[in-house]
Amino acid sequence: MKFEGKQITVFGLSRSGIAVSRLLHDLGANLCVTDPKSADQLKTEIDALSDLDIDFLLGGHKPQCIKNKDMLVVSPGVPLDIPILVQAKHEGIPIRGELEVAASVCRTPIVAITGTKGKSTTTILTGELLKRGAFGTVCVAGNIGNPLSNDVQRLVTNDIVVAEVSSFQLETTINFCPLVSVVLNIARDHLDRHQTMQSYQEIKQNICQNQTDDHWIILNAGDSKVLSFANNTRAKPVYFSDSTEPKIGSFLRNDEIWINWQDQLTRVCHISEIRLKGRHNIRNMLAAIAVAQIFEISPSDIRSTVINFVPQNYPVLAHAFEFVGEVNGIRFINDSKATNVIAVRAALESIEAPIILIMGGYDKGNNYEPLIGLIQSKVKKVILLGGRTQIIRNALSEDIVTLNTTDMSAAVHLAYEHSELGDVVLLSPANASFDMFEDYQERGQTFRKVVTQLESKVHSKQPIL
């Protein structure tokens, strides 16, 4: 893909919009950047590009954004069905995403990781495993918070990229072709944008559509939707599973992690040796180990990496099944990053103790039915917090006790009030946070803060409310 001399508009002055604007400028493109927010609202973002010759069209997407343009580049958060982009598509103007642009000039192999749940954990762990290999730089990038455009120009052939890839990014890929693609799971999510599960799954399949028999695809053997990806690519399949033993890949046997590679079985470790907790995280670990096998990371290096992996050392993994504290024998777990049903299901499956569940928020088109059985068997009460709690209440069985609250402080205190020794209070919302918080991080930080305050009050014997 050639960019020199091209007239290009970047839609969205987000983190990825800033990164791709700088990359395109360096590659010789003539740039315009547009965003619905005003210049006053975007002062920090504009300052980040102040040294470049760029035209800014702010406060809305005006017609000149697409007039006489050779290409439009959209940030992941920009929906493709907004009127200006619909018009551009009608006029035949190519629309690409930041990932597509960056990957087109990348000189290194790419390991691309997608799925509804577990992408960040798997991406970070895969990066740590590949650091044990014969690479120069292992660049961890993508949806994890570091746009590939930031680093792609400094990478050389002996380096490698491990990229977390979202459906929003895959929606705008045409030629994207990783050396290794990893598909963790597929479940209902982002239907507020993708409309149907079929559309969502087809977009996810873009990760492997251009792969050939020189490439690899790593698939979750326990997910039928993921297994179907093998029918849509020529890449060589490798599998991971916590319930079966694939002939090639990684698996769990009697709570021990094993590798089956080139007809050789190798034991890695017992899951009790691992600090990454939760059955869902075991599956993420198995996926990362399967990647490591392709790049010939030794079993001893794999073992050392996985048993010494401490998720708390990585800020991007905060708010994901994170133990916050214990008050009078009641444990509090912050799973604010669980913004869909599959994530909540994974959290519930990973807890043996009775649970008080805090959930709710901005609904993205969830189907809560898969949670009903688990909630009935494991959850004492559901505390609903957020703008669309009635949707959840209507979906749950009448046998499930639900309580409403107005803010996080009230939710935590109500959960504590209804808990007893040995219980777990779990914040696992199944929804986005935009109805009450800036993002899931602010929601998780608020939960932490309230739990800390509660702990202090209990220890000092102050009134709780």
C-alpha cells in the first residue's frame, strides 16, 4: 500500500488516530483529521500533532472530509454507518483502519490475537513467552492500548509483533495477514454496532481470511464457533483445550498443562503453580503456549514464564478478575473489564464460594440466558447497578433475587450487608460502563476505592453507612 502524495482523511482523533496520523505523515501523505469534538475539547490531542502539517476539521464531519480524497482511515471507535462514511463508500472511496495501514508497512511477522474474552491477557502472556525466543524486539501492540502505528517504523525483520485485535479493527481490514492468528472464543458482544451474531463472527473471521498454508491458526477446541474458522482459511490449525486432548497443541490433563507437539508429549506444570487465577485464564495460557510452540520456545522456558507470570505487574490487565481485598472474611473481586456475558460466565465458573454479584451498565445487545443456570447455582443475590438494569431483571429467572442501587458506593455496601463469612463480592458487570463512568477502568477504580473505604471503616469500627 502506497501513501506518498495521497490525499487522506483520518476519522477520530483518538490514541490510534494520533498514531496513524503521524505514521501516514511520515510516509508522505497529505493529511486531514476530523472529529466530532471541538478544538477546545481536543486540545491535548491537537498538541500531540502540532509539529506536523495537518488540516483539522473539527466539531463534526463536514463534506470536505471526503471531497477529492484517495483514502479514509478510521479509528476503531468510529462506526462505519455514520452518514459521511456511508456516502464515501457509495462514492467508492477506500475506507481502511489503523491496523490495516500499520500492518501494510510492517516488516516483521505478526501474531494476531482475537476473541470475545481474554485477548489482553493472552497477548501479554504471548509477548512474555516470545521474549524467550531468538527475536530482537517483541512488540506488544494493537487494541491493548499501544497502536501498532506507534512502533511499526522502527521494527526490523528480526523483530516480532504480538497484536491484540478487536472486531472494530478487523471490520476495516482488507489485506491484513498475520503469520499466526489466534481465536480464543466467540460469544455475543458488540451487537449495538455489528447488529447480528453472524455479522460479528464474519468480521472476526477477517483475521485469517488472507492466510495461506505458510501460516498458522490457533483455535479453541472447546468452542464450536471458533472451530468453524478452520473452514475459512488455508492456515495450518493448532488447537488448545481445557477439556480435550488435541493431537497438536496444548491442553489440560488432571489439572496439569501439557503440550502435544511433533508427536511428543511434554508436561509444563500443575495449575496450582500458576498465579494467573481462573479457568478462563488457564485457557488463555494454553493459547499462548500454543503460539510459543510454533516459535520453538523450549518447554523449560515456557514453564519458567508461566509460573512466574504475575498479572498485577501489567497495568493493562488491571480490573480483570482482580482480588481487591477482604473484609471480615468476605473477599472482593474487581472484574470491571467483564463487559460481556461470556466474561461474567468465566468469572462465575472460576469461583467456588457463594457470590454476591454486582452487574449492569450500558447494554450492548446482550443475551443473559447463558448466565441463568450459573447464577441460580452460585449467586446468592444480584445487585443491579446502571442505566439499563430492567433489561437484566427481565432476562433473569424469577427465582433470582435482584436488588437495585444508584451508585457504586451503595452497591458495595449493599453487597457487604448481604454477605457472610466465606462469601465473594464480585463486580462483573456484563456491560460497558458509559452510562455512569468514563470507561471500565474508572468503574473498577471506583469499586477499589469503595472497598478500601469499607475496609477502613470496619477495622476502625466506624458506622458503615
